[in-house]
Amino acid sequence: VAADDAAPATRPAGYAFARGALDRAAELRADAARLAELAVAPGSRLLPVRADGRILVDTGRGQLAAQPATNVDADVTFLGLQGADAWFARSVPADTPTPDPTLRWLDLRGAAATLPADEAATAAYARALLHWQSRKRWCGVCGAPTRLGEAGHRAQCTDAACGAQYFPRTDPAIIVVVDDGAGRILLGRQPSWPEKRYSTLAGFVEPGETLEDAVRREVAEESGVRVGPVEYLASQPWPFPASLMLGFHGRAVGGELVVGSELADARWFDGAALPELIASGELTLPPALSISFHLVDHWFQRRYGRHLQPGPVFATR
Ligand SMILES: [Zn+2]
């Protein structure tokens, strides 16, 4: 994952899936004639996405193994334009073999570690959209089958009397670096994580809740700590399978530290001690692909003028 030199120094940056290069060209989704032209244009590409979420990657070249878009038909999903070239995506069965020994089916974390940032973002976009399609085959109102429209960006109930429409959904989740204003940072660890791995607290936004309230509720539930001022910092698409991580800084204003039922541990860490704890193996931070590492690193960098060491990638879901 490359560092993001172009981003303002005051924002976390450099995490995966966040620097897409495609123009989504939403106005073309209903333009069947134009899409048919693009489908046979020489620069157009078709990205296969396996039903298990894996993406075809040319690991030698470190590129998406998108194919010439020769078989584009009415069922294909239009992702957008890169310059004049169209990108399409299609779901293929989970047991689809590797078509060529130089190619590999990688999960998104593996793809993020292999691909340039813009291609990792394209992969995440395609995977999230096709996952939504796979979960929206029947109407939630009347139970009839749905049909995809808008080049894969809408599902429509096939029962004319019902006619319900569905659009791709994204589930907002907050993720927050909490400090106490005196140089300490609050980190927690989930029971499934490797020992000594700690990260920022996170959780889904609930219906009828503001993002700021979600930050305060999640931190209170998971740690007992009361958060006052909340500052939005940055966001990351997190297609495992459909989240959008909204990154915040929160300032603790009270509350006794009590580890909530979702966590194995939550602790205050002295910021100045973080490099030493990481170097000695007493603390492992999240990997560089996640915004969680960059929230911690951004907090640290603002105070100490240098960066922290990210942890290794491992699969949780
Ligand atoms: Zn229906």
C-alpha cells in the first residue's frame, strides 16, 4: 500500500480501497446503445469476480487480470470509465479455476497487498457491487424474483403489481481513535485476534442514530469510556462485505474503563511508549491496509512527528 503524498498532512491516508481511478459515469448505466459500443471497444476490460469474493490478479505484473470485454451482454455490470476505456465486471462461480498459471484468485486483502491503489479500489468496488447483486435476487416485499437494471446498479421486482426497486447498499460503521487529552490512547482487542494485537474501537451505526452518537455509544458499550468532542477524519470502503468505515477522533471526558462483552480487552496506552511496545512485540497494530492503523498512526504522528509500524495482514472474516 503506497503512502498518499497528495493528501493533506492533517488527514489519515494511505489505506486500501480508497483511491479509485474510475469515473463511474452513472449517466451511461441506462444507455444500452453506448454500453454495447463500449463493450466491443479495444480498450474495454471485463473483471471476473468469483462468487467467494476472489478477484483474478496477475501476480507477476501486480495488476488486475481483467480480460478484453468481448463477451459483454445484457447481464454484465458496468463499473465505469478509465479515460476512454470501459470497465465491466461479472460474477463467476466460486469453483472457477485459474485460467492461466501466471494468474491467481486473490481475496481482497491479498489483492490490496499486490495491486496499485487504484486497481485495489476497483476490485473492492466490483466485489461490493456483485455481492449486493448476489443477495438481492428476490424481492423483499413480495418474494418474486428480481431483475437487474441500470447495468447492474439496480434490482427491480419482476412482479408488475409490486414493482419494488432496490439499490446497492452500504452499511455505515464508525471507527474511532479515542485519546484522553493527556497523551494516552484507548485501544481494544477482539477475542478472535492474535494475542497482543490491539486496534481502534468500531461498530455499526444503528437506525435513527447520528455518526457522533454512534461513536459515543460504541465506545461506552465496549470500554465504559465517555466520549465528548468528536471529529470526523476520513473514510474507507470496507467491502467485507458492504461496510463504509467512517473514521473519527474522540476525546474521552470520563467514565471508568470496563471491558465490554464484545472485546477480550481494552486498555489505555501511553502514546510515547507505543514504538517501544511495538518493537518488543508487546503490541501489534492493525495492518497498513486498514484505516484503523492509519487513525492510530495519524494520532501518533501529530504528536511525535514520526510514524508507527503497522502489523501484518491476517484474515479475520
Ligand atoms: Zn416485489
